[in-house]
Amino acid sequence: MPPPAPRRPCPGESPRRSGIGRRSQACVPLPRAVANHLSPALTRLIGALVLSAIASAPPVHAQAAWPAKPITLMVTVAAGGSIDAIARIIGDELSRAVGQQVLVENRGGAAGNIAALAVARAAPDGHVLLVSGTNLVLNPFLRKKDDTWVDPVKSLAPVTLTARTNYVLVVGPHVKVNSVDEFLSWARRQDGKLAFGSSGAGSNIHLATEVFNSIADIRATHVPYKGLAPAVQDLLGGRIDYLFDSATAVEQVRAGRLRALAVIGPQPLAALPELKALSALGVRGLDGMSGWHGWFAPAGTPAETLRRVHSEVARIVANPKVRERIAAQGAEPATASPEEFGRRVVEDMQRVEPVIRRLGLSVY
């Protein structure tokens, strides 16, 4: 079979050779029926425009730069708590830094599982991010595996820490005690009539309180909330008796409306430095129950996007004014690379699993 004839140039066109590795600059021939009605000059112009459009089009598989549209922070608790407040502080700064709107959406409930599931199902492009506390690492051991079950290692990609938390033992105004010893003596005499609050069934605060009750030999009823902000309001109103707080109640404590007795530790809380750790007061075994705030993306998000989000958030958290605002929420500003944060998540899951099994906790 004879070789195909070389393409004839378009009317008025000088033949051109294509270099290897670059697009041919020869014009694109128009259909004969169209070309017959156009002048040679106009034919060349249309062909050149078509080539220009092709050359300027992005490659099919190219990743869009982040952020290419508004960013949504899916927060695992109701508005008003420290996780929500710190997410908004960082979100405002992030919006200014990247030139895109940052929206905060509160999806409280199920100890953060509702928000986590929404993010796990979102497009893995870095535009929908999860803001969670340590609750995330407990859920796999507290919930049955169904279509709403979220594995924080397989379903999500760690981005960065934003803060560390140190839980505070807080009692309501109707609880007339002034020390941990007085509280323990009073609580044991109530014979199971007490109620304690948490940020949700299966949350890290729920687990920490159950561990505390077990160590201190206290019997009490658990009342779960969609975040600590509504729990603190019920503590003020006397509908629950005590709780461990991650700093939502700091202003109420400073104003004298609530009473803080101690911190889980092991470190003191900068917002309430006068409080001692429970271990120093004779209640040992809770040092490992402190928590963190962190950001996650859907699994499959490109590594370069994770690094970009982390670098922006780390730069924001390093700002002295931002650090001061985070500390005012009773938390310690902190960051970690995606790799470091991922290791922390796995270590925390290994730490809490035997505690949950020992206490026989489950939430369905």
C-alpha cells in the first residue's frame, strides 16, 4: 500500500514543520464546504484561532490550584464551643490569606460522626474540610460498622493540628464544694443521683468522665449534648451537676458563675493557671485523656493540597495575635504536619481502644 500523501497546506499557507514535542503550527483545515466560501486570509485567521484555543486549554489531568472556590469547614460540634470558636478564628485568617470565602458549617451530633461522614463523602480536592476534636479516634470502637461508619485512617486524610486541650473539672453553682476532695466526698454520698454532661455520646470527654468516675468510685448518669456550649448552659441552669470542659466554660469560671476544681493534666492550663492536675490531688490515671483540635480532608486528597492547607494554617497559628486568641479559648496553639498528625491519630486510637473495651462502652 502506498504511503499516505502529505497534508496539503491551507489556502495561502506556507508549509511548516512540527518540532518533536511541540504542537504543529500548521493551520487546521476547515471543511471544504465552508472553506470554499471564505477568503484565504479569513481561512488562515480562523485556523489560527482554533490552534490558539487548543494550545491554551489546560491538560485534561491537571490539578486545579487550591483553592479554586470557597472552602467549607465542617465542624463536629454546635456553635459556641472552643472547637467552633477556634475554627472561626483560623477560618477568617485563612480567607484573607488565600482570597476565597471560608464558610463554617456546624454539624453537631453523634460525637462528630455526622460531620465526619459528610467530609468523607465530599470531593477530595481540599474545599471541604473537617474540624474535629479527639472524638474522631473513639468512634470506630463505639459504633457498629454500617454505611455511616467512618474510619479516620481510611476515610479521611489528616491535615494539621490547630490546638491541644486540657480538660477542666467544672461543677454547677448548686454544687457547694470548693475542692476535689470535697467534690469526691459529696458525689459518693449522692448514690447515683448525679448527672454529668459531655460533648456527645462516645466523645473523648464522655470517655474521660467515665474513666474519672471509675477511678473515683462515682455513679452518675450521662447526659450527651451536641457540643459543650449547650452542656455548659445546662450546667449553669442546674440540669446537670458536673462535666469535664475543654475551655468553653473558662469565661463563666472567671466570672464566678461556675467553679473549676482541677485539670486532667499533666500540664497546667494557661487560661486557669491556678488549677492543679488531678494526679497531684490524688486522682491518678487520667493524664492521657487530654485532647486536641485538628483538620482533616477526604481520603484521596492530593498530597500537595494537604501540604498547602497545612502550611497556610501553620503560618496563621504562628501569628502571635492568633495564638493569643486561641489561648483565650483555654487551648494551647499547636500544629503538626500531615504525617505527624497522622501518626498521632493512630497512636491515640491504639491508646483508647483498650480503655473502651475495659469500660464496656458502646454507642449505636
